[in-house]
Amino acid sequence: AAQGVEQRPVEPAAGTSLVRDVVRGVCPPLTSDRPPGPDITKIAHLIESGAFTDIEDG
């Protein structure tokens, strides 16, 4: 999803930008083909750790 947001010609909302930044802290942009498993695992750990809770609560 972060990759898609980065391809849009408009700036995303503040919360969306923060989520993208957190994701990009652990998963670099796709510049070539790679297996998605490691990125999915990293994002799952972010979710489990509550990394998005403060963003969600505003």
C-alpha cells in the first residue's frame, strides 16, 4: 500500500503519511522483484507491537 500511495500525484493525508513513514522505516520501496514474505513479516511485527496505535488515535 505504501508503494501505491507514493505513486499518486497528490500528497496523502497526515495519518496516511505517518503510516507510510513507519512502514518505510522497515520496508524499502520496491525497486526490483523480491519475495513479499519478509516485508509482510516486518509489517506484522509493527502491527503486533502497536506501532500504529498513536497514529490511529490521532
